[in-house]
Amino acid sequence: MKLNMKQYHPVSRLAIYLLAGILICIGIYYLVKPGDLLAYVPVFLIGGIMWAYLVGACFIGAGVSLIANQYVKLTSYLLAFFLVVFILTIHVPNAINTADVTFRTFALINILKDTAIAAFALHIAASAHHQHLHFEEDD
């Protein structure tokens, strides 16, 4: 029996592939240059550089999931959650607690960027009807 799968518009699929490629590139950067990111790990988190490796692996995993079109709904919801956690634990404190105007501006740009990516991830999750992860009857 063939499932009735809603097909993505080709431009939507291209946008998803572009996001996946960017996530993989970011993940690779986290794995190759973890020391560059260590300064952004909140002081209340133990583990230090391990967090850079974990985040890099998560970004790569999310990108692979989107490209393979497997677990897209779950991956997209988790990516959005992950980015909101970044915003609240890293970018907002950096924007509030720095006296350096350039660093504050950089933090605000990161808040906007991660919010936009999280919104796109939520859109992907809401559109992934064929992924069989249902939170509501009409989802």
C-alpha cells in the first residue's frame, strides 16, 4: 500500500537542502575549531570543550537528517529547541553582559539569525506531515 505523501515544492526542497548544507558546515567548524567556540560556553555548564564537539555533532546530524528526509519533523523541532536554548543561554547573556559595543552587536545579530533559523526549522517540522510524529490531530 502506497502512502499518500505530500510532496514538497522544488524550491522548498532546495531551501531545506541549503539549510542542511549550512548546518553541516557549521557542525564541521565546531568539530575542527572547538577552541574558537569555548569562550561562548556558559560558565555554569561543566564539560568545557566537550560541548563544542556535541553541538557540532548535533548540527551535522540535523543536516544529514534533512538531506536524507528521515526524522525531519523530530529533527526540525529539536533544532528549533536547540537554537532557542542557544539564544537564551549564550546570545542574550552576551548581549546584556558585555560593555563592548561590537560584541553586543554581534550577539544581537546572532539572536536574530538563530531566531530566523529556528522559525524555518519550525516551518519545516509543521510541513513534514509524512514523518509520522503527530502532536495534534490536525498535524
